Amino acid sequence: MVRNCGACHPGGGYGEYDRKGNLYYNEETKKFGYELTGDDPKLDGDYTSFSMGNSDYVASWDRSGVSEADCLLCHLKGYQWNERGTLLRGGLFKYGPTVGAGWATLKLSPEGSENPKIEEVNVDYSKKEVGDFENLHLQIVRRPPDENCWFCHAVSDGKKRGRQWSPETDIHKAKGLNCISCHPSDKDHNFAKGNTIQETVRDDLDNSMNSCEDCHYKGKDKKAPKYKHPFSPRHLKRIACQTCHIPYQNTLADLVYDLSTGSTTVYDTSKFLLSDPMDPKKSITELGPNSWYPTIREFKGRIVPAKSLITIYWGDWDEKTNLVKPIALWKIRELKKPSLIDNNGDGIPEINSLDEIKSFLKALKGKDKFGNPVANHPVLMKGGFLYQLDKKGEVEKIKHEQAETQDFSLSHNIVSGPSVIGSRGCKDCHAKNSSFFLRKVLIDPYDEKGKPVYIETWERLGMDREKLERLLSVQ
């Protein structure tokens, strides 16, 4: 966890202490945390990580040291994020803050790999290119600069949402606002936040930041322009501001994660969502080649824009609770897998036909290399459906919530002017060829014949044809 995710976490917590509150390894006493309690560390997840089916993998905290909290991660301009990330992936956590502040250099093994081998760390506190050790108190900034926030959020939010943060992509950035203008923190580092579809971190802070209405209608920001809309106020109660002010995104984002073969195949938005919302196989020349249109859905009583993510995976279904537990990928990789056909012609064989699904479901009823069942009730989760073998041994499809798309809220890349939906009047949404209600939404990258499956926005909103016709005939 620290190796792969620690670059965007300041340390402390799980990077420093085990689940009983002891240091993983104490440099002074030369003792592991489990030695203080007398617990058996075998397979506890803190000291021996059962990783990828390797039960002999031991977390070497005595070599790596712990990942201590590093305040400079946010509060030092020019922080060396990339170097710190390289160090963590190499498994030498204790030098993280030193490297990040620019007081250490790494000597890497010439053998390239995902987790680089670090041969040597040279610490020199006289270095002043980033942090001046003697005058550090003068270099620490109270308000973290955008680049420090963006280093982490660019990766995760870029993949999930296609988010950008530049004067060209967001009117707020163009007007001089920065991250903490909307996301200020209190003295306990509780950052103000909105309320999003997927994230469940610190739900107690939901809606603690100013909303669009707070600044542009209620006057909480005196500099914010007051909106004047010609249409009925009912729209503002039913439709979130972002729905019209984020008409499209200009950066590729991950759209499909296919885990069914045991490895992860990723398709981004360019594969299935080109810039024509009515025909995802066509591009609109005035938009960039990486542009795509969000899906539109309901969230807490309002219509909001979202970026969907489709995940295809094998699971173990508990019929009593109706919950599906994903099967570890190492178990899928070690199966004697049936052969697959590349039905959509992209060079990557996919699991989509009923014969392929049936063969895999049968294979998943075997045992793993430790003699344990791979799954008690194997199922495939795909395109909104759970696939299982019925009593006759044939493939059966059942609608299941866990197989639905995962939606991520969109709240940045705000535009103004003629690009806003509705800027040309009612016809932007209520004409017969409305891209608002009729835009295509991908729900399955390949059906039984390898063709992508789309639905239209009105279907996602739970409308019937009669209501759609009424909405498309408003003049």
C-alpha cells in the first residue's frame, strides 16, 4: 500500500503504525510491533501480506523504515514528488521526507522495473535547490499552491473524471481562484468538500464548501457574478448548475476496466465515446480529438453530470445476502483458461459470448493452488447483469446492482458563455434532436457478438417514451 499509493499520502497512519497502534519497526529498539504484543504476524496483513497468492511474502519494515507524516508535501513549493514516489516504490520509506525536500539523491539500479531497485541514498542537508534546511521556516507556505494539490489529484481525478485545472479549462481558474478558494481547511486540516456520488471519505464534511448557489445567488462571494437565467426557476431546483456548465470534457478518461482474463485491460473514452453525443463513433471537428460528453443522471433529487466507469469481473455470489465478492486476480491468472475469440477485432480477446462465459464459469468451480475453492458460487459481473450457471448448466442473466456502471461526479472544468447548455435557448435541450436527452451512454463494451451496448440519457433518468416526447416538443 505504501509503495504504490504512498506518493499521494503524507505518511503517518497506516504508513507508520500497525492496527494496534505500534510502530511497524522501531529503529532504536530494533523491534517489530508484533513483538511487543506477542501476536503471530502470519497473514495478519500488517507484517506478512498474502500478496498475489504468495504466502511467503514478508513486509520488510526493518529495511524500509516507516513512512512518517510529511507536512512539506503540501506546504513546500517545488516539493520533489516524483523523486519521493520513486523512493517509496523502491521500498525505502524512511527517507521520503528527506528526498521530497531535495536533501537526498537516489542511486538506482540500471535494471528498470515498476518498483525500482535503489542501491544507495545520499543525504546532504546543505542542498538548497528546494528546501533550505537552515531557513526552512521561511520557505514553508501557509496556503498550499495548486501544483501541490494537483500532483495527486491530476492522476486519480484525471483517470476517473478527465479533470483538468487550467485557465483554458475552468472559468474559476481563469479568474484567479485556486484550489483552497473553494476547499479551505480548518486548523485540524479538515478540507471543505461538496457531496459526490462515489466517494465516502469524510462524509461528515459533505457540503461544507460553498455551492454554486452560495457564491452566485446568495452573495457569499462578493466578487462572483450573479446569474440571470431566462428560463423557469424550476430548472435550478431540478438541475444542478454543473449539468449545463460542464457540457463536455476535453481529456481522455478511463471508461472500462475488464478484469475477466486475470489481468486488467483498460479502455479510455476514445474507444467508445467520441465527441458526437448522438453517435459515439463520430467526431465533431470543432471539439478536440479527446473530447467526450458526460452521462446525466439523478443524484439526491437533482439531475447531475457524471463520468461512468464500467468494470467487468468474476465474483463469488452469496445468494442469502445477494452480495458478490470479487475473486482475486491471481486465482484467475492461474486457471487453466478456455480459449477466447476476439469478436470486436481490436486485437484483444474478450469474454462476451455465452459459450465463453459458460466455459469460464465451469473452470471457476475448481480449486486454487492451495486446495481451496476458487469460488463457491462463481458469477460474471458485466453490463448490469450477473451471469451464472442455472440448474441445467446453462448461462443465466440476472440484473444486479453490483454489475451496474460506477458513476463519478463532475464538478470542475466549468465553462461560461456560448458553450453552456441552454445558452441558445430552450432548443438546446427540448428540440427533437436534443443531445441532452438523447445522448448515448455506454453500459457494456461488448455484447454477445462483440458490439458495444448504449442506452440514451432519458432511459438513465427513468423516463418513459410519453414523457420524453413531451419534453422534446417544448417550444
